[in-house]
Amino acid sequence: MKSETLTKNLTGNAQAPADVAVVIQTVLRPSLLRAVRSVFDQDHLGRIQVLIGIDTHQGDSALLDTLSRECPENVLLTLLDLGYSTSHRHGGFYFNHYGGALRTILSYAANSRYLAYLDDDDWWGRTHLSALLLAIREKDWAFSYRWLVDRETGWPICKDEWDATGPEGGINQERFGGFVNPSCLLLDKGACHFILPVWSLAAFADGSGEDRLVFRELLKRPGAATGKYTCYYEMPCEVQRHEHHAREFAARSICWIRERSQIAAIARLVDEASTALERCDESFAASTCLRALTLNPHHPRALYLLALSKWRAGNRSDALSHISHALEVDDRDPDILSLWTEITGGGNA
């Protein structure tokens, strides 16, 4: 079958420049829906361009039809499907294992000064882009921090305080001068024009490490941090067991990711707390949530139910503290957003 090149603007006026462009390379994994929906949910109301480049069709192309139907009016959805892979592992020229030259191509194709990147198995909180656009003023690049998330449960584990921590920090300081995950980055395309080809390269023999090469170049330019944890990085169990991650989890007494039987116990306690609130037993609900949070301090549903029990019991101060924590962990959950609004009287999330 003849290969076809397709660049299709699925929605909107393509010529009008966007405030920010989001570059996503994909093999059409199901997680692409979650990633792009998190862009659709951004609190930035200006114009956003989402560029999706397909490396190979390993998933269902119907995902793109779903995203086209859901696309908000302020978002321009642009698809690039070359009909072949530019990655060396699939017969292409470029040694980047994950997408070949796709990030470079999409970066130059983006109709915006500012470029954000999102892996198709990561996602963002609602304030991610607005915080980055604020931080990048008078800088060449900006970055957010990230939450580490258990792939099996979808539960946040903890904040990443040792890996993707920015310049001159974390476990990558000595070898790479620090590190920022691509999904946390925002670049000024004018200032970073000659960095963009580096996305097509590889630092290591297995075809990975392009993110380290890009970060090394960014260190030569002025950047800024948002100070916010608005990116969510999904970790499979085998990555969690890597020596440096396992050491940091142990230092924080995070046991449930290793002792998987605790997952069922946490879920059971959260269900019991929800049932207790249905029968208006706020005291039992609160104590049960606290037991769940002893095992997983960042469980968003347990935090929400604890805040709700305190709110119904008339303890606004504790309710505000717990719902603020829940919002920090998951600012896209409609129940959390609704309770935050109720407690704060409509305050901004």
C-alpha cells in the first residue's frame, strides 16, 4: 500500500497563531485520550494548538475521532501521520527510539512562539499551561514539577523530589546537571530554535536520552520554574523498583507501592468512609479516611471524603486544609472542585 502523508487541521482556524502549542508523539496508546483531555481541561482560555504526531499505528485510530469530537472551541487539533516511522528501530533514519524526528518536525510546524511537550502516557493539572506561560516571561524556557503516579491504580505516589527537579538538583546533578522531564517543559521557539533538532537524537545506545541532550542545551539559557507540581508521570512497577526510586520511596516510608496488598485495604477504607457519609456518620467517615491516608497520604478520594466529613461537621478550617491537599493532588476531579468552591465561596482553584 502506498504511504500517504496527511497533515489535517481537525478543528478551528489554522492560520491564527496560538498562545501555546502542545507537541505529542504517539503510537496511539489508549492513554492518549487522558493526555489530550488534560490539555482540553486547561484553565488557560486563550488559543491552544495540539499537534499529534503518529510514529506507528499500534493502537486504535478511532481515538483521534473521539478527540476531534471533544475538542473545545479554543483548541486547534493538528494531526501529522506520515505513513511511516522516522525512528531507526522501525526502519527510519533517526536514532531516537521514541518517535524519531517527530518532536522536531512538530516543533517547527507549531504555529506558536511557545512549545510545550506531553508524552502520551503523562497528563497535566488544569493550571499547568497558565503557570508555565507566566513563568517564561523574559526567559527562554520554563518548567513545572511533577507527581509520580502508580500505573496500576492511577493513584499519586508522591511528588518527584529527586529525579526531574530542575537545574543543579536531584540524582541527575552530577551526570547531567539536573533534569526536567519533557512533559514539564515550555520552550520559547525563537530562543530555542537550534535546540529543536536535538529531540531527534539519542544519548544512549538503546535510542533513549534525547531529553538529557535537550536539557543540557537548555542549561545554557535562562529558565524559570513555576514552583508547582502540575505534571503527572505514570510509573510502572518495574520502574518503581529501580534502585534510586526504591531508595527514595523507602526514605519516605511509602510502603503500599511495594506491599501491594495494602492497595485493597486502602480501597476498602475509602469505600467504608463513603458509605458512612451516606448515613451521615461524619465522625466514622473522618476516622476511616485518616486510616486510609496513613497508608497513602496523597489518595485524592480519601482527602476529598475527609474534607467533606469535616465540612459537614462544621469544621471549616480542617475541611479547607484537606480539600486544598486534594486539589493539589488532583485538580480535575469534579467532586473536589465542587467542594473547594463550596468551602471557599467560589475562590479560584
